[in-house]
Amino acid sequence: MHHRDTALDIAARTAAAEPDALAVALVGSIATGTDHPHSDIDLIAAARTDLGTRVLHVEGRMVTLTRKTPTELAAALTRPAEAGAAVPAWRTARLLADPDGILHDLQRRAHTWTWAETDDPDRWAAGELVGLAEEVHKVHGMQLQGRARAAAANRLILALALAAPMAAAHRLLYGSENDLWDALARTEGPAWARAWDTATGLTPAPHHTACRAATDLYRTAATRLAHHLDPADRATVTFAADL
């Protein structure tokens, strides 16, 4: 595919233009060959300085260049919030520049990685529900006040933010957020898929029905995960689910 050849060429030239980077890898759909003509070019650089993410426009393509220290790159494999995407990304990465083998070692570790290397993914996932309890209260309260836009915004926050903790609870590896939504729908089952589609507007429904669908997602997550919390946090999550 011509668009992929162009993307690979841009990736190689962008990597070469980062002379202070310790190593650079191409990840995402272009690395795996599942890209389309508008896919962004995802580059990760191991670096000591200028850390952060830059978004570039190169010859009609969007290039996302993320610079992290080698320590931070390795730590992603131990964090439940990041491992589900990081592990498959490194397994399929194309190493564009790696003179000291930093990314080669990381890729090798990703190939042998298991969820046992993360820090209690169930407890992390359950902990996310504590913070999201506020969104449940907002959906409920904004509906009572007739503030439809605010309720709609918070129901969308719920539907989107619940995906990562539920993926960790199911031990899903998804590579990209673009794959997360379908992977979770297949794993959690038809009830979750219907509620998510309704909450996000993929399936047209009245506003109050869509809000109820979002809180149904929260209730499902609470049923699965609340027992991993201490009593005080469990009470917070259970109260929100009961709304």
C-alpha cells in the first residue's frame, strides 16, 4: 500500500531527526500493517530530556512523537492502567534506532510478560470506580435539575472511563484505544455492549435512557470489582451503584 510506504518513510526520517534520542520505535497501526491513509504515525523515543508528546504535521500526515525516559517506558509494563496497551504495542513495534539495545530489551520483556508483573490490577480497577462515583452522582443530579447537557457529558465520561479498569479486570491486551471498545464488548458480553452503545449514542435512545445505560455500566463494574476495596471505598461505590 502506497500510503503505508509513505508513512514508514516519514517515520524513518522523523526518527533520524531526533539525534539526542537514545532510541526510537514505531508503534501502532502502521507498525502492525493495519493502518489506513489517515492513520497517525506513532513514534516513541527513549530520551533523557525534552520529555512529553509532540504532534507534528509532515507531508500531509500526523506524526505523534512521545519522549519518555527508559525507566518510564519499562514502568508501563507494571502499571495496570498502561500495560493493556503497552505490552502489545511493544510486541509489534518496529525499532527504527536502538544502538544500545534499550528498546530491544523492552520488546523482549514484552514478549514474555504476564499480568503477574503488574501491581494488583483488580485493586487498581476497583479504585478507579471510587473516583467515577462522582460522575454517577452528577448524571443523577443533573437529570433531576433538568440540565441535559451536563448529564450527557457525565454519562459519556462514565462510558469512556470505565473501559480501562474493566479491561484490566478481564486481563485484556488491546494495543490501541481503537481496539479497546470492541474487545471489551466482546469479552463482557451483549448486555455491556448494548448499554455502552446506548450510553454513547451509537444506538439512538431518549436522553434519560442513555443516562440510565451509563449508570448500568457502572453498576456492572461495581458488581465485578467492589469487593476488592476496603469498606469505606466499597460503601462509596455501592452507594453510587444503587442510585
